[in-house]
Amino acid sequence: MDGHAVAIPASSGQVSRAARVAEAVDGAVGRTVELTAALILLAEVIILAAGVTARYVLHTPLVWSDELASILFLWLSMLGSVVALRRGEHMRMTGIAARVPPQARALLEALAVTASIAFLLLILPHAWEYAEEERFIVTPALEITNAWRAAAIPVGVTLMLVAAVFRLLRLNAIKAVLLAVAITAILVTLFWFAGPALKPLGKLNLIIFFVGVVSLNVFAGVPIAFSFALATFGYLALTTSTPLLVMVGRLDEGMSHLVLLAVPLFIFLGALIEMTGMAKAMIQFLASLLGHVRGGLSYVLIGAMYLVSGISGSKIADMAAIAPVLFPEMKARGAKPGDLVALLSATGAQTETIPPSIVLITIGSVTGVSIAALFTGGLLPALVLGLALCVVVWWRHRGEDLGRGARYSWREIGRLALIALPAVALPFVIRAAVVEGVATATEVSTIGIAYSVVMGLLVYRQFDWRRLPGILVDTAALTGAIIFIVGCATAMAWGLTQSGFSQDLARLMAGIPGGTWGFLAISIVAFVILGSVLEGIPAIVLFGPLLFPIAKQIGVHEVHYAMVVIFAMGIGLFAPPFGVGYYGACAISKVNPDDGMKYIWGYMLALLIGLVVVAAVPWISIGFLKF
């Protein structure tokens, strides 16, 4: 799943007048959507900050703040999805597309867009119907029609259609586009006419749609959200009598959890941490402590990812903040590029449970597990896996001397510690605000944002206002990509539940030999595989509501189970050859993926051993919940 379309060479050196007009229209629409999304994100920060201030400082809660924030959040998610589609940043698997000849690659790129267009065309009339139905509902606080909120879905779908069509034009591969349109139309038509034959198949349709259709789309490079959506739409439309208005309602439900508003706000916060120099200050402090020992900067890398991942909402953002600071010096000391990228990938998997992880927030929103408990439980398991990685680093560097750096004096270390203190304190400020009830998991991000702005302006004196619009737009795009997946996965999970699959799965999982340990072992294997194909958030939204109740029923603590499945998904996400996180680390590090292959397996083995320890000792995850 990469963020950008594969570049397709133009078949002609001349750009037609029509193409230039189309490009101008596309640019105008794109800039308008980006500006609107950026302003909505800024408004969300202001509204939630005002809500925290009014309730905690002035003791006069704003009864309308959450409602307005919820309305704007759905608009932000849909407009962000438009930006992500226009940029080609929806999560997708491109492993096959990257390995086929240019002509086949062009066809797969075009199919990824035409499949998305097919879903958007199919759902659009039902989306407008849903918005029309919602106009009869009046919101309790603002007392306005709910159509103002629900209209975000049809408007977003319409704009995504426009963006997708222009994206097809930008591919500059006429034959591939026409062939993709034909293939998509033929497949949709065949499924439509096969409807009467599919209905009598019963639960066999679950395999046809939720295994066959999803797998075909995912491996062909269709964005994961649209792969889920096409399978769900086909299943409901062709094998059930469910009104398709219901699917739009499930999309709305999945994207409207107010707790998910923490996703864009923490992504924005992570970008501010990098821009203000706070991340660099933390890394320099760690380097002063450990930079002079063998493999010292590798330990710094592990520690830096532990600290920065507690703030940022994106693993790619975490790695992008750290790699440029550490890698040049590590290479100068003789470190091998392949080893660097392998360790960077491993630390990405290791830090998935550090609060305020977006995966933790997502689990809390879809399973009902306390987010404060997840935040408390995530720190120690990540430390266990970090120590496992440190053992591998020690073993590999025990006989080497990478040109040891100068040993810092205690006075210099103290100076760097003082500089880094405001940055190091931020994760603890965030956790304390949630645990002590100052702010919710959604609101606390605004405290972090305000803290980062103040530190950047007054302490670090590093705040580039010119970068702010780009950061806001990038945050909106990543938000749209994530939340649209959550919405589509929610609709798919609902379809599976209605089919009776959840009851069948519960019986199957409850009957696994070995009881609790057998259940945990099967879960680890399943989520490693799911993590490599679907990434963490789609997998947890899809299977979390089904498996967490089973875990609780057989005596596994929900927080303990959350840590186990998050680490399992993280290992799948960052382990080659399928794990997309590994290729993201390679792109950031500018290292050939083949160079890291022989180094990464030692780190992955350490992570697996650490995961087994976390699974076998529940206290690591839940021991501090009593305090």
C-alpha cells in the first residue's frame, strides 16, 4: 500500500488542449477541497480547545461543542478522502503492481481507479437518499436538521467521483484506461446478472464476496477501503433484501465516532512536533547518553521511536522525523544501510502500543474498551519488545567498533536534557490529562497542540508558519484515508454480523484446543497475516468487534488482548515481503529493500519472542491498571 500512483509514461509528448483544460479544472477543484478541509481541521482544534477551557477552567461546559465537532468531523473525513483519492494516498497494496511489466502496471493502476469509480457510482443515489431521510432529524444541542451533517457523504462521494475521473485522465495511458473501464463494467454486469443464482448459496456467499472479491481487489491494487466497500455492496445488493440505504448508514456510523476525531488531531500534533524541533531535541539528548557505546546510536533509534511514537499518529511520520536526524551520523560511523532500515522497521512494529497510538484509539472506539486503560497498558509491553530489540543490537555490535562518538560530559548531557525536557514531558502530559479526567482522549490532543505551539514559539524558537497550510492539508488527506477505511470496514463487519458469521466464529474460536493459550496463539497468527495484508486499522475495525467479546468470554483481559493483537499486526505490517511498513521505511531511508532483507529477520525474531512474553505474562499489559 503506497501513497502514490505508479508513474505511467505518456504515450505522446504533446499534451492536448482538452487535457490542459481538464488539468486546470482538476487543480481548481482540488485546491478548493484542500482549503476547505484545512479550515475545517483548524476549526475542530479551536472548538475542542474551547470546550476543554470552558469545562475545566471556567466550569461552564459548552453543550454544543461536541455536536458541532461531530458534524464537522464527518465533513473533514469525506473531504479528506477526496484529497487522498486525488493524490493517490488511499491505503493499498502495490506489491504485485510494482513487480509486473509497465503495460500490466498501467492496467492495474487504471483498474484501481475504475473499481473505485464503480463503487462510487453504485452508492451515490443511496447516499443522496440517506441525506434526504436525515433532514427529518433535528440535532439536540444546535437544533438544526441532521441533513447538514449527513450531506457530507453524498457531497464527498460526488467529489471523489470527479477526482477519480481526473485521475484516470492523468494516467496518460488511453489503452490501459479503456481496457480497465471495459473489465470493470463487464465484472459488475456479470455479478449483477448472477444475483438470482447467488441468493440460494447462503453462507457460501461470504467466501465469494468477503474472501474472493476482497482478495481480488486488494491484490490488484484497489484501495483497501474500496475493496471492502465493493464486497459489502455486492453482498447486500445481490444476496440479501437489505435496503442499500442501510449500508450508507453503517458508513456514517463508522466515520462518526467522536473519539476518532483524535486521529486527525494527533496526526497534526505529530507534524508540529517535527516542525518545532522537539523531536530533534529528544534525539540529541538520547545520543548524548548512548552515542559513545558500541551500537549506541541503534539504541538511540529504539529509544527515539519509543518517545516520538507516543506523540505522532503516523508510523511514517515517526520514521520521517527520526531517520534524517540519526542516519547520516550512523552511516558515518560505518553502519550498514540495510541494518539501519531493518531496525527502523522493527521499531515501527515495537511502538504500536505507545499512547496516544491511533490504533489504540481505534480499538477503543470500535470495541468499547476504555481508552484510558489502553493508554496505561501500552507503555510496558512496548518496553519489553524494545528490550528484545536491544539484545539483537548488542549481539550484532558486540565485536565491532563503529568509530565511537565522543563521550559527552555530564554538564553537556545536563544541558541537552534541559533542552529536551519540554519535548520529553509531552507524552506524560497527554497521558496524565486523560487519566486524571482533565480532557477526553479526543480533547487531549488540543492540549498537546497548544503545548507544542507554545514550545515552538517561545522555547525552541522554531515555528515555520509557511509550512502550516501544507501540514493541515496532509493531515486532512491522511485522516480521510484512515476514517474512510473505518467506515467501509464498519459496514463490512455489520454485513458479516447480520449473516450469522460472528456467531459461527465465536463457536469456532471458543472450541480451539488449549483454551486461553490456544485462542491467543491463533489470534497472533491470524493478526500477523491480517497486518501484512490489511494494515492495523482495517483489520482491527473488521475483526475487533467480533473477537474481543470472545476473548472476554474465555477469560482474556481486553487490554491484554489488545496489546497482543496490536503487536501481531505490527509485525505483519513491517515484515517483508508483504508488509508495507517495511517498504515505507525503505522509502524514507532511501535504501533498496533488498539490502535490508538479511538483517530484518533477527529483529523480527526478537519481536516475536517479545510478543510471546507479553502474551504469556498478562501483568505486563494490565499490571498498572490498578494504580
